[in-house]
Amino acid sequence: MVDLSFSRFDKSEAIVGLPPDLAVMMVSVSARQATSPTAMFFARQTCPPFETNLLAPAHGAFNALVAASLRHRREA
């Protein structure tokens, strides 16, 4: 049995649960909804595009200004 009740202050009340077959059906329905074309479309709309050069910038440092100041400090 899946317990869908929330914690109450009164512990004398019976716990409300769902039969396992209903819980399985609810999980399968939500999984199908999550993989629907509409859900996939809206998921792509909310996520910003991934930058491919984020972890490998052209200048070779995560922060170019700090890298330049460290280089100048080492030379001095």
C-alpha cells in the first residue's frame, strides 16, 4: 500500500493509502504525460541552451582576467 496521507498532529486517525494497482496506474500515467510531445516541447522552452564551449573556452581559462593577472604577477 502507498501512503499518501500527510503527517497530522492527531496520530489516532487511520492512515489513508491507495491500493498498489492504482498507485502503479498513476505512475504510468504521469510517466506517459511527461514523455508526451507537449511536455517535451515545454521542457525545451524552459531550459536555456547549453553552451558547448562553457567548460573549454577559447582562451583556455575559466576567467580570462584572473588568468592574465596571475600571469603578470608571476612575471614580476
